[in-house]
Amino acid sequence: MDDNELFLAVAQDHLARGGLKIVGTATSQAQALRQAKALRPDVVLVDIGLGRESGFEVARRLVESVPDLGSSVVLTSTRAEDDVVDLIAASPAVGFISKDLLSARAIEGLLNANGF
């Protein structure tokens, strides 16, 4: 989930080329919740900076609404992880990947490092 449609399109293409199957994208919390319930994805990427919405709140609501996602929400941002490390740790997300390092390999590595 990201509020920037251009980033979503680029990320979707990049991740698909890396071998991931993209089942949906969302630009708002409401869209993300609807799609997560309907599509039951293996992984959900959530930007922490969503304009009027908080990615941390979206991650929390996703896990509350679809408990199976508890081990597969990954936070992303252009901000440095060190800037939000405490918020990431307090979130239900499995981890964080900077947008400039976002790749299928990075997602798989994060999930594998956490036993998924």
C-alpha cells in the first residue's frame, strides 16, 4: 500500500520481474483492508508515510482484520529505518525495507530471517 500511484506501478513491475506475484495494490487504508480480506496475500507492503493516513495504523488494522497477515506485513519508506525504529518495533509488522532497497530478494530475505 502506498499513496503514490507512480511508485506503486514502478514497485509492482520491479517486484514482478523479481519473481513475485502481485495480487493487488491500494492507495488508501480502506482499499488495503478490502483487498487484504478478499485476496488473502502472502505479504503486504505498507508505506509508513501515507499523507493523511499512518502506515503504522494501517499495519495494525490489517493484522486485526486479517490475523493471518500478522507475520507478513512489511513496512517501507524513503525515511531511514533509524528514524522510526521504535515505531517499527511497536508495530505488528515483521520488519522494514527501505524503498531504495525494495526487491523480491529483500522481501524474501526478511521473511526467511524471521522464520517465514
